[in-house]
Amino acid sequence: MKKTLYWKLLLGYLIFGILGFILVSTVTAEVELHYLEKHTASDLYREATLVANKYAAEYYKNTMTLSDLNNQFEALDTYLSSEIWLINTDGDILVNSGAPVDLSNLERIDSFNATDFGSRYYQIGHFYNYFSQDYLSVFAPITVNYKVKGYIVIHKPLSVITSFNNRLLNFSYLTLGLLAACALLLIILFVFFVVHPIHKIAKSVARYADGDFSKKIDVHTNDEIGYLAASIDYMANEMNTLEEDQRKFVSNVSHDFRSPLTSIKGYVEAMLDGTIPPELQDKYLNIILFETERLNKLTNSILELNKYGSHGRTILDTGNFDINHVIKMTAMTFEGRCKEKHLSFELILTGQTLFVRADMSKIEQVVYNLIDNAIKFSHNDSTITIETTEKNGKVFVSVKDTGIGIPKDSLNKIWERFYKTDLSRGKDKKGTGLGLAIVKEIIQAHGENINVISTEGVGTEFIFTLPLAKEKSAGSEN
């Protein structure tokens, strides 16, 4: 199986690292440099304005000499790491903090014009080609009696600002490296706690798809991944059980169909080849008819049970009806069979009428199957007791016999399709093993319960519940 998630995560991590480096080295570097330039210019402009108003104005008022002014500039030069000029309106540099005062040999910036600064108070460049490298130059006018007498210009090498910006960028790269390390750690944890379990789940699902349900998913975490693994394991177990049930279903159907078909085929062949003489054919035709009825009953039971699959939805035609009346009428249909075995019914019914809300035709089938089952396994000259009781908004219906009972190890299996105890196979050759499965499906479709109490050699009692009807319907039986 290709581990594409690992490569996708690694590729995403590399793209994150490359884009982060490009972002820091270009956008961040440019934004930081622009900010430092503007911030430094603002600080220098504040100093230039202070010098123009406090010191240079005193010179033009003849209270301070150029030498005294130069001394002040030299002190500020050391503090600001910048050259400070006093330049007149003609462009003559009267004081330069980087050189002594020499009025006989003044430097001039011929093309100096304060309007070149525009609306800004600073510019970056060679300052009219005076410097050989870029400088940040800030100017502030010297105003005396509302007249501009000159300008204070402060020059700071741009390399100083760039160097400081590079140091800040180094911190940015360090931060980016730490973020990359944290991201790598998160990816490793993500791979260990998410991708690796998902990979295990994917391998197990592929194994389940091939029909191998032998191994469970080795993921045991208390989170969504663990819940997913547990759900898939449960699904696989259900699929395995379903597959086993299908095998049993086919085996049981084959077994139950093979026996009567073999009998029918054998008797028909015997009649055709003359093994069975004509005078005995009626006897064996009755046997063939018996086996045919048995096949028909088995087929009908399978079709009926197919309506109540656990993944299907049974459509119920619910209404109010008298359960006591249904029990009486159903019991009467077994009169002939009861006479054969000398059986009797004891009906202990609550009230003259007892109305429930359910699908009457399906509940008739439930009562019929339970009575039929009780007759099959009852001893001759015994009694079958049918009782109804009302309690807490429910009607309890009980069908009890005093027959052979059900072995303890078979009690949980009697609801399975086609299941028959060994005793039933010997006692009742016509049984399909589907009657109780149909009963349980019908009761569960109503949202009710059915239970069984049985002791081997003593008898069996089936009890199921139905909802009590709140009121009689107009068409209810009386």
C-alpha cells in the first residue's frame, strides 16, 4: 500500500519551509527596512528640529559662535552616530560635525534646494553626489523672526540601518527555524497518532475486503480514530457473522429441501420403472403429496421471513383489536389436531374483551405459530394454557405447554432461522425451523419483546407483549 499521506505531509512541510524563507527574506525584510528608515528619520528629524531651535537659532542671534556650535554638533554626532551640518540657504556648509570649522574654505552644495525634499522631511541617496554611499538625510529649517536663515541637516549612513535590519532578520530566521522545528514535531506526532493508525485501518479494511476477518485493527485510542477502528471491527465481525449465517442458511435450506426431493424422486422413479406395483401407488402418491406440502410450507416460510430482515423495514397495518377474540378463534383452528393427541386448551383471558394496538393479521400468525409449536411438543392427554394479563399499559400473552421442553443449551438458539433441536427432528419431520424466527421478527417489528421459559422434560412457556389500546376502534371485534 502506498503511503501517500507521508509524502504529502513531507511535501507540505517543505513547501511551508521554502515559502516561509522567501516570505522572510523578501516581504519581511522589505517591510522591516522601510519601517526602520521611517522610524530613524522620525527620530533624526526630532533631533534636527531641537538643534535648529535650541542651538542654531542662537548662532543667528549672535549669542553663540560657530566653534561653540561645532562643539555641540560633535557631541551629538557621537550620540546619534550621524553627521550634523549647518547649511545656509545658498548651500554653504557652515558647520560639519565631522570636520573642524574653516570659514575660509567652505564646502558648498551647489544644487542644494530644500524643496527637493518635497512633502517629506528626509531623503535617501548620495545627497547631491556628496557621499559615495547611500545616506539617510533629514533636514529642519532654522527660523529666526519668521525668516529661514538656514538648515540643520543630519546624515546617517544607510548601512547602519541595513545592518540593524539584518540583525533583526537573523532573529526572524531563527524564529522561522524554531517554527519549522515545531512544525516538524507536530507532523511527527500527527503521523504517529493519526496517519499511522489510519494506515493500519486502511490495511485492515483491504484485508476485510479480501474476506479475511481473522485479525482485528490494532488501534486502541480514546478518540475519533479509535472509535472508527472499533466501528470497522464491529462491522467486520457483523460481516463475518453474516457470511457464516449465509453458509448456514444455504446448508440448512439444502438439507431441508434435499430430503423431501430425494423421497419424491425415489418414489416417482420406482413407480415409473414398475418397482412399486399399481395397487400400491396411491399409498406412495400420498407420501409424495405429503412431501410436496412440506416443501410448499418451507418455501412460504422462507418468503414470509424475508419480509422481516434486520436491515429491512416491516410495514405494519396497525389498529385496535380484541386479542382475546384472536386467541379463541386461532385455538379453534387446531381442534382436529388436538383430538388426534387428546389435547385440551385452558384459556385464562382477562375480561370479556382486551383490546391491543398492533397488526392483527401478523399477531394472528404469532399466536398460530406458538400454539402450533406447543401442540408439536406436547405429550398426549395434556393441556396447553393460554393466558392474557394487563399491566402498566402492556398486555402480556402467554402460551404454555407441559411437553418435552427445550434443552438449556438450545434456549438461545431457538430464534435462529432453521434451527431445530435434535428432539424436534425426531418428533416432527414437517418442521421448517422458521416458525419461532418469524414470531420474533414480528414482535420486534412492533417494538415489543418475547421471552421463553423452559425446563427439559417439564414444558415450555412463551410470553410476548403488546401495547394496550387506548380506546376501542369503530370496527373492532367484540
